[in-house]
Amino acid sequence: MKDTHILTMNSVGVECQELKKRYDECFNKWFAEKFLKGHRDDPCQPLFKVYQECVKKALKEKKLDIEQMEIQVLGTDNEKQPPS
Amino acid sequence: MRIWTSEHTFEHSWDTVVTAAWRKYPNPLNPSVVGLDVLDRSIDAEGKLKSHRLMSTSWGMPGWVAKLIGMQESAFASEHSVVDPENKIFTLNSRNLTLSNVLTVNEQLTYSQHPTDPNKTLLKQEATVTVSGLPLCNRLEKMMTDAMTNNANKGRQAMEFVIDKIKKEARELTTEAHKCMDNVLPKTNSL
């Protein structure tokens, strides 16, 4: 079958690219064919776990703490509200 | 804080639009979105699909320039979304992580099935912009919201582009299937 996924997005970790591609393909197929038709079992979970580990490692290496960044964003909103 | 809202109707079913939404990037209309990763994904007890994604965008300048001025090569944004397949509602909430100490842009998108026509989908978009927790002054507000309107239009064009791409793929598969059948049938008939 012809490969129709010619264009792909990059992962934040170059080493995670292949894992991301495989997971995304699994997810897109499952989402359209199964999830939207009422099936809840996600067979892409094992692929996702491996991909997720790779991304976490890449973020750590780049010193990007997403959780911390999200907390900071919320903190900014809460702390710096102008007086009403 | 500026609130900007926009509504749009897609002439496609909710299933088609939501499927396309996951495949929105890459597309030629948003070239600065360079990376997309799923950080977390799960189905909750009510059967809703929850996802947390990290988006990387380029600054539109060479990487070395960004580094020179002390920025990371990419800017990052965080997106949380929920797909409710029963009620046919898909909500996405995204906000920038980079420069969040200076500026916060928060955007919410809701895709829902048209109330009277199941072959149509409604998209409601809402964005707020806050500068260091203080409201933006008028001129800067207008510039930001004009940019958002422009980007929203591009976003919608991007969706149409992706929907067309998926439909084209489906047509090509059908054509291939027909070709296979045509090749097989005459041979069996001649037996």
C-alpha cells in the first residue's frame, strides 16, 4: 500500500522521531476506526509508553520541565491579577 | 486581558473534522509549527479521551540568532484536550509556556456537532491575551487580536486542507481497490 504519510511533524527529541511516527499512525487509525465508533480499548498504549519514555528523556536532556513551566504559568495568572 | 472570539461552520461531519484535527499539522499554512509530541493520553471513566500535547514553534529566524538573544531554538506551548464521543464535543485548551513570565496567550477551541445538521460541525474559538497579569493597552491588544483573526482563518483553511487530504486518500484507496477487482474479474470470467 502506498505510504500516504509523506509529511510528518518532528518530535522534540530527534531520537524519538520513529517512535512518534509509529505511535501517531497507530493512534490516527484507531481514533477514526475504533474510538469514534464506541470502542474504548486502546491497542496503541504499549507503543505510546515507549514513545512517552523517549520524550520524557529528551525533555530532561534539554532541561525543559513542562510540569514546572505549567505551574509557573498558573502562578503568573493567579499572582499578578490587577486589582479589580 | 483581551477576549477574542470567533465562530465558524465546517460543511463536514463532526467525526471527519475531529479526525482531521489530530492531523492538522504539518500544513503549508502554519509553517512555524515545527514539532508536536503527545505527553500524556488516557481515556477517563466516562469514555472521554484526554490528551496533553507539547507544541514547538520556530521563531521565524535562524536558530543561531535565537540562541544569540538567549532564547531556546523553539518556543513551546502546552495543549490539553478532551474528546467526548457521545456528545460529539472536542475541546482544546492551549497556552504558551515560553515567555509566560511576560505574556500569556490562552486559546480555547470547541468543535461540536451542528445542532440541526449532523453533516456540519461548529467551531467556537476564544482567546485571551495577558501581559504580565496586566491588561494590554488598546493598540497592542488590537495588533494581537488582528493576528489571531488572521491565524484563525489560516487554521480553518488548514483544517479544510487536511480534510481534503484525507478524502483524497480515501478516493485513491477506492480507485486502487477497483483496479484490483478489474484485474481479477476478467480472468475468472474467461475460465
